[in-house]
Amino acid sequence: MRRREKTSSKAAESGRGAAFPAALRYALYVIVHPLDGFWDLKHEKRGSLPAALTIAALMVLSSLWRKQFTSFLFLRVDWTQINIWLEMAEVVLPLVIFCVSNWSVTTLFDGKGTMKDVFTAVGYSLTPYVLINVPLCLVSNLITSEEGGLYTFFYGLSLLWCAVLVVCAMIQTHEYTLGHTVISLLVTLVFSVIVIVLILVIICLTTDAFSYFWSVGREIVLRTY
Amino acid sequence: MKKALRTICIVLAGAFLLGSAGIRAHAVGVDQPYSFQYDYYKNALPAPSPYAVRYEIDAESLGCGYLQEASGLYVRGDLAYICDSGNDRIIVVRLGESEPSLVSVIESGSGWSLNHPTDVFVTEDGSMYIADSGNSRVLVLDRTGRMNFEVTKPDDVTFTDSMTFVPQKVAVTAGGRIFVQASGVNRGLIEFSETGGFIGYMGASNVAFNFEDYIWKLISTEAQRDQMASFVPTEYNNIAVDANGFLFVTTSSFTASRLYSGEAQPVRRLNYNGKNILIENGPSKVIGALRWDESGPSKFVDVTALDNGLYYVLDSRRNFIYGYDRQGYSLYVFGGAGNKEGYFQSPVALEHHGSDLLVLDDRRGVVSVLSVTDYGQAIYDAITYYNDGNYEESYAAWQKVLQYNGNYMLAYDGIGKIRLRWGDYEGALDYLKYANDTYYYSKAWQQYRKDWAERNLVYVIAGILILAGGAAIWRKISREKEALARYEEERKDILQGS
């Protein structure tokens, strides 16, 4: 207890995040004391953005690990159809879009969190996924399909825990009530869909524009020579 | 911060290596290989040919002209009956070892003559049942060619005067019941008694209540509604009788969405109540092609069931023949569209002679007689031996299959199941895993785990005790150290104080 206080005060003094290993270790405190933990994460600077990003990266890796090492009794993967970049994007893109749209929404809704705060808090919220799923994959290879309930339970638990942490993170980061948080999360989801649609539209239009200029360029080249 | 960056870099580099090392397996298109099989994930994998053409029955070389619009085929004993519909005759051919020989041509007799016969069925005592579509009857001849009786338009309210009775396919079960598939009839098969009396309809599929259709019906006019009604029920297009006397039927009237959901059931095995009792335990339903392009799903036109329970379905969309075992596992797919031997242009009928398959191609006007290759025979043997309880032989046959085709899922499954039966749980695990057989893998794993735990119980307990003891000692040492440190500190305080 004494040591933790020391770390936090030092971090607060220097105005930067805590030292990396301590910041990473702090995730273990956050997941069991979410309200307290996320408050200190922001105000006492006991966590740091690099640590949060590391946790997010570990989460991406553990989702790959899960596909690779879970027993085929519970998860079947057709490896001929797997593209590892797509698999990673499937996890990373929703996270990034969620954080960005959450920040956009809460900025309008009087949220107190900055973009950095949102990324940090969401990163720390992903800890249970890593902590549960990595050993769960190994355990899944020891159990039979009759005992599959165990696997389903713990996998569900890991997702639920993350969800609860995200709610707590929003409450503390933006200084909202629970009701506000739920509403802002719903709006965030709607906004995420809009963001995805916008991205697709931009991609389409850019491609069209590019092909237009490309063909104009070709035309000029062909006419000149 | 620097450390964190380095960690991220290492993680990303690792991911990159993983990504570039993963070799993407080449996906094989459905229409490329001559023979292929489906893996667990519905990918088509090339495979050796299970069947090869032994010879072709060509009417011209038998000295009886060309086949025209041939549509029906039947095999009883060593005789093949080919319905040469366009020429109003039935050609009877003896299936020899290496070449066919003409037996007779059936065209007319005393008081009867054929008009566009579309199908024929011959019972064990030699009676012939001919779907004489041009004359709107099913003609029943005894073995000498004398007309026994004829089955005509049923005298029933469901058959209005304006409807004509056009029998397309006919089959007779062991009791002499006659089942007719007639064009324009969508209530299932028409069932007649052994003397030709109308009994009723059989095997019509239940029309499921569809909310969307209901809404459309509410808002459409009467004329539109009449138009709509004709789309709803299933119309069968072929019948076959299997070794147990059950009827196999095929249908091609369904939508692709019903095929995906498993409702369409394009191949059915009907019991005496007309209920579908086809077993579909395989990873996919019995629907032929599992992936298809814009040309659509398989369109089945005929089915034939071998004596050991294997059955083959003929797809006229891509001219493939799909083989299934009695559990509904896809064994292999072969054939295809083309002019070469072993390919078909417009296959319309499928029959079997022992383990040989006969395919009638109406555009080419020939019947191809296909017989099993060594590879096909090994699969056939393995399944038959397994069903007979002859596991050693089955095991050897599956190993032979694997020598031909290392991708063959059922062989791994068969070997795994036999090893499990023999009590070689560890050996069964890998095979069952390759076969994606969760049920038997789980059983094998349970046994293996139990054996392992029993063998190693002593070590496990010893390990736990050692760990517990070590932890206790460790705690004790650290406590002593702490006490020592406290003592030192106190002593220092005292010394400083004095």
C-alpha cells in the first residue's frame, strides 16, 4: 500500500504516467476495483497510455492465440480461409472506432475525458479478456465436450467482465452517472455505425476520384504522344 | 515509455512474422477437378476418381439406330432397360463384363403399343411396369410380354376432367404397390394398389406457413393468388427403390434459401407413411454442391441406392454424381460437364448394377457404365466391413484409402473410431481430430485422460506435496528474514538513541 502511494505520487509530481511495469501491474488492481481504479487511473496517473496500448495489443494477440490453441471441440477454425491481418483488424478496428466515436459523443455530452483518457481506460478494460482467455485455451484442451459448459462460462465471463469494466471506465473518465453512461454508450454504438458508413463512403469516393484523375492523366499522356 | 515502445515493436514484429509465415492454402474451384470431395469446411478438395468408365452402351453399335430423347433407365439382374422415348421403344441390353449385347427391343405387343415411354420398372418375377406417358397410362406386362393390366387416370375428385394423367416415373415396392410420379401433380407420388386401383397420394411435403406469403396473399388479386399457389408445393422428379424397399425420391423445386436452412430436402427417403427418413448426420446436409456460383445449386434428377446403403445422386446442373453413405456423409463427387469419357452432356437417369453405375446421357444418346476404381473399391470395402463389424478388414481398407488420398476425412474418422474401439485411445485422438469428429474425439479423450490420471496419480500427488512443502518453507524463511531485519532496525534505533 505504501509503495503504491509512492509510485502514484511520483507519477503525479512528474506529470507523466507511471513507470511502465507499475502501470501494467496497475491493470490487476483496476479489474477488481473498477470504480476506484479508473478514478485513480485518470486523476492519480497510476496507469499510462503505453501500458493500455500494450494490453490492447495483448488482447489482439490473445484473440489470435485463442483461434490457434483452443481445442477444436469448442472452436473450429478453417485455416485455409484465415488471413491473419483481417483477424487482427477484426479486433483492432472496432476498438479504435469505438474509442474515437465515444470521445466524439462524450465531448458533445459534457464528458470530462480526453481522447487519451478514453483510449487508456478502454485499454485497461480489456485486461480480463487476456487474463482469462490465455489459460482458458490451454484448459480447453484438457476437457471433453460434455464439460464444454466450463469453457462457455469462462469465455462468457471474460466478455461480460470487460463490458462491466468499460461501463465503469466511462462513469469515471467522463464523470457520468450510470444512466448517462448507458445512454452515451448506446449513442456511441449508433455513431460507430455512422463512422463505418462514412469511412466506406470516403473509400468509395476516393477510389472514384483517383480513377478519374488517373484516366485524365492517361488521356493526356496518350494524346501528347 | 521507451520500454513500452520496444514492447509494442516486438509484438508487431511477431505478428508480422506470423502473418507472412502463414501460407494460404490454394482454394480449388468447384468446377475444376474431375473428382473432388468436400472437407469439413465445405471446401472442395481434389481427389482420385472413385469411378471410371468401363464401357458405353451405344444403340448404334448394338444395331438399333440412335437413342432419341431417352429418359428412363432401369437395371434388374444383368439386364438394363433403356427407355428410348423419342422412338417409342424400350431397349433391353445385357450388361456383359467388357461389352454390352442387345437382348430385345420392346415396342408393341398384342393389344398394346408404346407411345413415348418415360420410365420402366421390372420386378423380380419379370413383370414390367412402363410409364407410357403418350398413352396416359402405366402399362403392366408379365414376363412373356402379355399385357396384364394398365393403370390409368385415377377416378378421384383431386383429378379434374381437364387434367391429363401423364406418368413420368414409376416404381414398385415389394408388396406390389405402384408409385407413380406424374407431371403437374404436386401432392407427392400417386399410389396405386397391386391391381391398379387408386389409393391416394404419398410423401407430399408439408407446406410451411410463411408469413411473407400470407401478407402477399392478403393484398393480391384472385388471379395473382392462383398464379402464386402453383409455386408452393414440392413436385418430385424421380423415384428409386432401395434394398430395404424404401422409396428414394428427388426434387428440384425449391429455393436456395430453403436449401441453406435444410428445409428443402432435395433427396428424400420415404417410409410407408410418406415421411422422410433420410439420415443426415454429416457435417453438411444432403444437398449436392455446398458452394455454388450464379448458376445455382445442384438440381437433382435421379438417385440410386446400392445394396449396402450407399446412394448416388445425379445433378443435372453441373453433371456431377454425388455419393453418400447411409449416415449422409458425402463420400465423393465425380463426373462433370464435357465431351470426354467420364463426363456427361445432359445426364438424365442413374442406375446401379452391383457396384457399377449406369448413367443415361440423352444428348449423347449413350449409357455410360462406370465401375469402381481401386480407390473407390477401398472406400466401399471399408464402409461395408465397418457396418458388418469386421474392424480389422475395415482398418486395412481405410489405410489403403489414405495411401490414395491423404485428404480423405472419412478414412481418418474410420481409423479413429476403430482404434477407439480397440482401446488405443491415444492413437485414436489424432485421427479423430483430423476428421473433425468432436463426438468420438471427446470420448477418446475422456478415456485417455482417465488412464493418464490413473497411471500418474502418484506423481501428481507427490508434485502437489512438494510444491506445498516448498511454499511453506519459503514462507518460513522469508518470515525469519523479516524478523531479522526488524531486529536489526530496532538494534540500530537503540544504538542511535544511546
